[in-house]
Amino acid sequence: MWKETVVIFLISAAVVPFLNLSPDPEVPTYPETYWGPGKAQNASEKIQRFRFKVAKTTIDDLMNRLKNHRSLAPPLEGAAWTYGISSKYLDTIVKFWQEKYNWSQRLELLNKYPQYTTNIQGLNIHFYHVKPVIPKDRKLKVFPLLMVHGWPGSIVEFQKIIPLLTTPREDQDFVFELVLPSLPGYGFSDPAARPGMTTTAMAVIFKNLMTRLGFDKFYVQGGDWGSAITADLAILFPERVIGVHSNMCMSMATSVYIWTAIGSFIPSLVVDKDHYSRMYPISYHWSRVLEESGYMHIQASKPDTVGTALSDSPIGLAAYILEKFSTWTNPDYRFRDDGGLLEKFTLEELLDNVMVYWLSNSIVTSMRLYSENFQKDHMSSIITKLPIKVPSGCAIFPHELLYQPESLIKSRYQKLIHFNHMPRGGHFAAFEEPQLLADDIWSFIKKREDLLKKEKEQAEKKKSP
């Protein structure tokens, strides 16, 4: 092992100093592509109210499919969720779905906050738009905050964090106005009619969404694909994005991969002592990456094939999605017969998310984002190499799928003003730990606003004689 370490270290020491000598390439201008079917057409820019509405025949069809499904293959003895979701526990979920899940009541919850659609670049984009209620005796600044979800999540993930961000805090002089869109091809946002709908293309759409809503400048926040989309927003439109907060900060710089390999053997070179276990030993962390990335290879290559099977079977869809809400929340949950699902969620909440995919028939179109982003043209594009120069904040949850320490994150987030190791939680931060994530967002934006205030004071001093 030590011979390998020495070799890696020597190669890195020789290569790394030369990796970033060239200046950053110029930020490209991305076209505002028409993504709708057929030829480009002038669509109405009207913002229309939206409510979840589902025909009784649709729910009846779902119940019939749940009732008449084939018997599931029994799980291996003692395997728990290590081979994927336990069919034994899946039977419990299906029974709950049939007998106790009250869709009418859940529909009221999904319609609790104002939601809308508007046509952007040929696609009807669905979004929540939630304004704060400010007490009459207080004067508060209201900051627009665009929050972006990922896969296999949806706007359902934000239900619990919405009131935590739109309710004023006694110790803060600001509050948030939230814009929470469904990604194109997810839920009730239209999918692209042709190839090319990458995270960068989505960033352009969401910039146009914020423009249509009247926001010249705004904050952004995201996890999973949302972190990639908000990063692209900050790179492409730094004059529009005041600050970017992410619960899945990642850098794909060549130097990061080299130092990650080194840190896997000698963590003290790249990470604080308190967090050695996040990178060492190498065998544990890389084996988890391999174990949890199989879905990604399928969706990045043949999303329509596996998606077709899932779109025809609600039980298959639930199995595929809920397995991620187990192992991505905490890898140890795969050793439990119930997958640990009820540690952070209720079955109602989890099925709400599954229902959004089922009722909108969007599992195929949501999976295509993997294929689009892993295409050679996108992977080799300039956008993947550019740094983020907008003030940034990272919330690092202990059970996130991948970990990069602050020393490496800075290679991309060049104005990193906030880096916080969270006490608990995993991949679906807004859904499983809404209070922790909300607190971190408030903390980051307070730091950003304090810096803005300081910069303004310094600029005024320079002007004064």
C-alpha cells in the first residue's frame, strides 16, 4: 500500500502545480433553445394558476394495478435490503397504499401552496411560488430564493421546508420568497421534445422563469441535480445570482480526483482530522460508490428501456424510487428489514413523491437527464470546467453519497464563504432534515448579506474625500 501511496503522491506533486496555470476560459453564451414539439412557435407568456387534479378513473386504474399485481419473489433469508428493496416490506407498502393512503387528503396538502405554470422556450414549466407573510409591525427585506430538486425527488421534497423559510425569524431582518420549479420532464413540467435537455439547458430555462416573475437578482439553492443546475446558473449568470447554496457541492477538476485518491490513503493531506472517516479507508468509500451507482449507468445509457417498465407498474416504480430513499438517507439502513424508511419519513410522504411520478407519467422523461448530462458533448463542454465565482455556501450532510473536503471544493467554488458539516442527514436534505437545511440557508445568506453591507461601506468610504 505504501509503495502505491508514494507513487501517487509523487505523480500528483509533479502534475498538480501545472493543472491550473491557464486562465479560466470565457463563459459561453448558451442559446435559448425552443424545446417544444415541432417548429418554434410564439407561446403565451401568461402565468397561470395550477392545481393538482386527478380523475377518479385514474385512481381506480392505479388501485386495480395494485390489487392485481403478480406475487413478488421472496427475498433471500437475512438479506434485508442489500439486494435492493425487500419484497417482503414492499408488500407492506403496497397494502398501506391500497388501504390507508388517502389520496384526497394528500391532494389537499400538495395544493396547500400557490402553484403555477408558464410556457418558457416551448415548455409549460410547473412551479410553486410562495410569498412570506410579514407582520405589520416589522419591516423586512424579502429575498427571492430559487430552490431546485433532483432525482428521484420532486417538489414534494420541499413541503416541510417551505414554512421554515417563509416565516420571519425574530433575529433576522430578512425573509424569503420561494420559487420551487419542477424540472423539465419531471412531475407536471413538460419534457423536451428532442435531445439536449442538460442541466445547463435547465439553468437557462430557470433564469428565464425568474425573469418572468420579475426577479433581476436572486439566491439559488439545490441538491442532487439541483446542485448542478444552480451551479450552472451561477456560472452563466453571475450578475443575476447573489449567492448559491448547495447540499451537494462537487468539483470535477482533474486535481480534485488526484487529491481524492491521495486523501483516500493519507487523509491528513486533504481533510481535517475530525473528518478522516469520510475519505479513509478507500475500500469502504469506493465500494459504496460502486454499489450505489448502478442505476446511473442504466439511466445514462438506456433510460427509456427501464423507464418503460416502471411507467407500466406502480409497484415497480415504488420499488425503484423508495430503495433510493433508504440507502441514500443512510447506507446502514440496507441492513434493516424495513429499510429504515420510517426513521426520517412517513409512508404518506414517500408515496406522495411516487404519486407525482405515476400520475404525471414522468419517470422515463426524468431519467433522460442522466443520458443528456453524460453525453460526450456535454461532458467535454466548457461549462463543466468553469469555476463558480459567485459567493457560495455548502452544507455537508454525513450520509451524502459522495464527500469532498473544503480544501478540494474551493477549486470550483472560488468564493466559498460558508462550509458546514451537518450533524446528521443524508442525500434528501430538505425532505429528511428540513430544519437543519433551513438553518444553514439562513446562516449562509446572513453571511452573504453582511459581506454585501461591508462592500457597500468600503465603496462609500472610497468615494468620500
